[in-house]
Amino acid sequence: MGPDQHAQLDAFSLFLPFPYRVAVILLAGFWGWGANLQYLLKANIDVPALIRYPARQSSNQRPHYASTYQLATILTVPLAFSLLVFWPVTHGSVQRVEALDFIPQSYFLIGLLILILPFYRVARSGRYRFFMTLKRIGLGGLAEAQDGKFGDILLADALTSYAKVLADLVLTFCMFFTTDITSTFKPDRKCRNDYVVPIIIAFPSIIRLRQCLIEYLRVRRVSHKKEGVGHQHLANALKYATAFPVIILASLLKHYNPLDFYGYSEMSLSRLLFMFTFINSAYSFYWDVTKDWDLSLFSSARHSHEYPYGLRRHRYFTDQQYYLAISIDLAIRFSWLSRYVPGFVWLSDTEFGIFVLMFLEVARRWMWIFLRVETEWIRNSRGPAPDDILLGEFGGKLDAD
């Protein structure tokens, strides 16, 4: 490793090396899910019932969110201990940070053992359910509505927000087992191969696209005589498909070689990337607001006198929270535009900026879950939104995405 490579480690990377950054964002998901469960319960929304998770049998049992917090705490303790060991041992030295990469890397093994060990009781059924759901959706499956389909959808959607984090997780191990670099070095996000990282990033979108197609086929089988049934699922599948050109073009630009692209300049590819990224972000934002949250902002019903502008009749949160959620969702969905704004280029060019953007996307998903679960609860208790009825997918209670 040459001296110029040592210089690539900035102060942030010395303080919080690459594996620790990945671990922090992964761990944030557990704390975030606990907060989702806790505050939705305060709003009288029964999340376990929606995802078909067994209810507590007595009031003496801890609520689900308490078990989630306990698991998150158990996962946090070894990470905190690892950092408290790593910081004084390395003392900001580039050479020591690179040489002692096994300290942060070992946390992933510890965390995995905590999650899979069956002999301790903390969130045991929850951990089992998590891995079974992960296995099912990872193999391209989707549970039936009565078996927890909504939980499958929530987890798969969460994975789309964690796509780059999961790619970085794989990258840490790739770097760790590469002889000439270490996992604490500045990542090139290539992993010996131009295709590994893009495939990992695309995989969650592939999962959701397949789920949408499964839903479409199920609806068509049940309502094969009705026209226009299930088209919303195809539109949702198209939304996830718009992510693939973005992933492919971003990868090509990162490793651009004019000899490999006959007739396509780097500027041409950049313009294509801008166009497809804008389409993906705009489509996703529209879907968040209109379909996932059933808000009327983009429909003629937004002017209705029955509810505040752009919202809906039944609401569990304050009006300001909906408007804030819409604004935050819009800002983070289009945060990639920061690379074109003077003064904000650091968000896409520095490791600290990339960490911030990844964390913001996970935070956006955490916020999204509140309104998505609330919407599903309203659909199940009060019936679907008018658009869903027109699509012919309502038969009693709705459990569709």
C-alpha cells in the first residue's frame, strides 16, 4: 500500500472507519423499528396484528417494542465496546487504523451470533420471524395476506433503502480478505469486480418488483373476468424497475473508459443518469404520497372541504406531521441533486457525505413506515381508498401495497 493511499483516509474515516459506519446504519434499523412499534402503539395502531405476528398473551408480558429495544441494546453494547477499544489503541494513526481492521470487522460476526443464537430468550420469536421472512422474500416469495404479506412488503421495502448499506457490508469483507488493502481503508466500492456492488444494490428492487408481479398474478386469478384489475401492481413494479437504469449507469460512469463506450461520451452518460434518476425519484415520491400514504396531494380530491389540503379524511397524526413527512420525503428522494449544487458537492464526494446520505435514506424509510402502517391500518379498519376500489381489489379487508 503506497503512501498516497494512506493520505486518502480523512479525519472522519480515522474516527469512524468504514466497517463502523456500516454497523452504525445497520444498528439504527433495529432502534428505528422499536420506535415505530412504540409510537404506533401509542396511536392505537396494532402493528403486530397487521403483519400477523402473535399478540402478547397477558399484560405482564413486555410489549413488542420493549423486546426490540432490548435486542437493539444488546447489539449496541459490543459496538460501543469495540469503539472504546479501537479509539485509544489507534489514537488517530493511519497505520494503526489500517492494521487493526480486524477490530471493527469482528463486530459483524458478534452481531450475527447475537441474532442467530437460539438459546437466549431476548426477542427469540422475533428474530426467528425476521430470518424466516428474509429467507422467503430473498428467494422471491411473498406470503398470503393471512400469513403476513404486509410484513413481507415492509421488510422488502426497508431493504431497498438499505441496498447501498448492504453493498458496503459485503464490500467490507471483500476488502478485509484482499491482501493489498484493509477494510478500514477508503472504499473504492468495486470489490475486485465491476458487477458485484451494482448487483447487490439492485437485488432489493428485484425482490419488490417480483412481489408486485406475484400480487398482480394473484389478483388476476381471483378476478379474471374483470378488466383493469391489478394494474396498480404493474405500475408499482414499474416504479422499482426504474431503479435499474440508475444503478447500471452509475456503475458505468464510476468506471468509465472511453474505449469501452463507442459513441457515448461521459457527458452523454451523465445526462442519461440525470434523466433516469429524476424519473425514479419523481415516480417514487408520487407513489409514497399517493399510493403508500393515500394522501390526496396529487389528485383532484386535494381541494376537498372534508380534510386539510392534500391530506385525507382519516388521520392518526397531526396535520403538520403529514406536511412535514411530505417535505422530508421530497427532500431526501431528491438529495442526489446535491452533487449539482455548489456548496453541497461534499455530500456525494466525501465519505462523511456518503454516510450522511445513507443515514438520511434509512431515516426517511423509518418515517415512511409510520404513515405506511397507519394507511394499512385505516384500509383494514375503514376500507380502502377510492382509487383502490376502482381497481377492483377490495374484498372485505384490504391488505395490498
